[in-house]
Amino acid sequence: MSGAPHEHSQHHFPPATHRRTNAGWSALALRIPVGIIFVAHGAQKLFGAFGGYGLEGTGQFMASLGLTPGYLMALLAGSAEFFGGLALILGLLLRPAAATLVFAMLVAIFSVHIDKGLFMANNGYEFALALLAASLSLLISGAGRGSLDAMLAARGAR
């Protein structure tokens, strides 16, 4: 046997649309609530919504942590969270958005929360770690069904 593939192979590979995003409906259960959380936190940083400090206040805080220039860092973090959260909700360009959010949560954990321990009661990193884990899970799985990514992939496969 030469090992060369033949026409009637026993192996079945799913259509390309399923390989791109194979999470089924379970990703939707993560995408919506985690996306809402990220949008809200991004809106705090960008617009001062929901009791946030806006770009100026968030920028001053970031500069105090050594993340300079603070205003630019606030703009980048706020944009990653706000627009990344929207991408999660819609399931659009999910993997690039999730990768950006994983990076943002790593920065948050190691620049703000790590020295305060795990628990949120002490401003620890447990919440950022949970958001990191959810974002990493979505990065691996893709947007799944009920997403714009899946709809666009299905259209492209026609």
C-alpha cells in the first residue's frame, strides 16, 4: 500500500464552514454575557458611562501604573473592550477580537491586579482571569452557530 489517498477514503471531514467555527450553540452562551461585560467596561473607559472615568481619568490611572502615554493606553484598552465586546455579541471577526481581549486581560491582571491576590474583595485578579478564560475559550472554539462569522462562512462555501 503506497499510502496515497484514494477516491473512496474512509475518512470524513466536515465542510470548511464547520472547521472555521465548530463550537455549535455553546459559544453563544459565552459570547453574549461576556460581550456585554466587555462593552460595559469599555464604555466606562471610553465614555465615562456606568460610573466610569472616561479617557482622561482612565488615562491618568494607567499612567500612574507606568502604562504610558496614559491617554493612548486608555483609548487602546477601552477600544479593545468596547469593540471586542461588540464583536463577541455579534460573533463577527470573533477570533481576532478574542485574541485582543486575551491580551487586554493579561495586561490588566499583571499591571493592576496580580499583587492584590486572587479575590475580587481585595481588587484581585479573579474577575479578569474569568474573562481571560472565556475569551481564550472563544479564541479556540470560534464563534459557533448563531454568529455572523458562521453565516458569512456558509455564504462563502456556496
